[in-house]
Amino acid sequence: MKKKYSLTEEEKKEFAGIYLLEYMINTPYSPPIFLDGNDQDLETVLEWLMSKSLITIESESKYIPTEKGRERLKKFMARYSEYLTMFDIFCAVDLEQGEFAFEKWDDFENDAEFKNYLDDDRWDDLRVAVADYKGMNAVEIVFMNFINEHRFGRDESGWQFDLLLGSVWDEILDICVNSVQWTELGYTDEQGEVPAESVIEDIITQGTEIMLDLLGERTVSEINGKSSHADAIYYVDEVEPPEFDDEHYKEYLDPKYKSKNWKN
């Protein structure tokens, strides 16, 4: 049975607020308090940011981020940086053969060739399944992927409306619902029943080992550059990357491990 996913109006405002906060800080952009044109569709999000003291009004004329807002964005970006680092490995897994697309990462000379390889029908995207098993918010994981693929179209007219009221949020929920669920991964072979929990734990351990080995010699942007539809690095320069010394290496191999970035 597929898991039911939901996205409350409050959660939607929070995600939209983080997205707008990033725009304000990194562009930079200071919306005027008297909004006009398409910016009028930002009013609800700006009100939410104000209610959480993440932005304030400067000189009675424009909205600017507060220090609390900057810290909130930094926390989200730390999660986002770790997502780019550790979750892409699970975007393409062959469940029948027990193979990961990233195992062949070195066999391709350029990004286009590897992306074509990822388009093969044999790959299943298990990022939602892994997030669920680790006790993470799968909706946030898909939201992060939409950011990475520039799905909110900030360079296009009308992005302000899409940010809170557009169909993109329905798309995110649809992806979560239609993704492979870890509870579906159990099977029976000649040796007997293999429970779903054993399968997902084995997948997480194998995938993490492959990614950590890749990261031993390359940067995150080099690895993700071949797999992402858009730029892999998205304003995370000021965020410390995940640590991979011997201690943290062992921690990441624990299938249920969550770093401090994912603890509210």
C-alpha cells in the first residue's frame, strides 16, 4: 500500500518562505512594502516571514532579512548541501541486479553521456524511500530536488504565483506518492522471505559506501554535475560540507543515521 503524503498550508508557506528568503539574501532583492505587478502574489509569503521574525521592514519602505532569517536559511542550506552530497546516489538503482548507476560514474567522459545513462528504464529512484526510512521529510527531499532543477522558474514571468499557489506543490506530492516505497521492497527467494527492512538497509549501506568512495577523490560538484539537470551547487558556498573522517564515515554507514542538519 502506498504511503499517504500531505503538505499543510503552513508547511507550504515555510518552504515558499525559505525559497523567497534565499532569493532576498543571495540576489539580493528587497521587496517594497507596497507590492505591485506579479510581486503582489508574494504578500502571503512575506506575511509569514514577518510573523516568524525572519524578515523586517527597513525605512518603512522595503522588506529585508533579519539575522534570524539568515540563520534559518543557513540551516536549510546545510541540509540542502548534504542532500546534494549523499542522496543523488539513490536516484538510479537497479533493484533486480542490485546495481547503482553511480558505480559506472568513471566510465563516462562527460555529463551528457552520464545523464543518458541515467535515463535507462531499469533505474528506480529510491530517494523518497531512503528519506522515509531514515525518518526524514520526503516532501522536503523532493522540494530540494525541485530547487536543484530550477523547477520554480524564477526567471520566468509569474513565478511569484507558482511559489505558493501553483501546481508545483501537487507535483511534489504526486512524486512522493508514486515513488517506490521502502515497505514494498521485500521479496521471497529460494532461501525464504527477505523483509523490506533488510532490503532498504542493504541499499542504503551499499549506496553510501559508493558515494563516500567517490567523494574520497572528487568534489560534490564534480559528481553531481554529471547527474543533475541543473547546477548542483546552489548558494551553498558559506555552508560547511558534511564531514567524512573515519568517525563520520562509520556514522553514515548506519542506515538510520541522520546528521545534526536533519534534527529540528
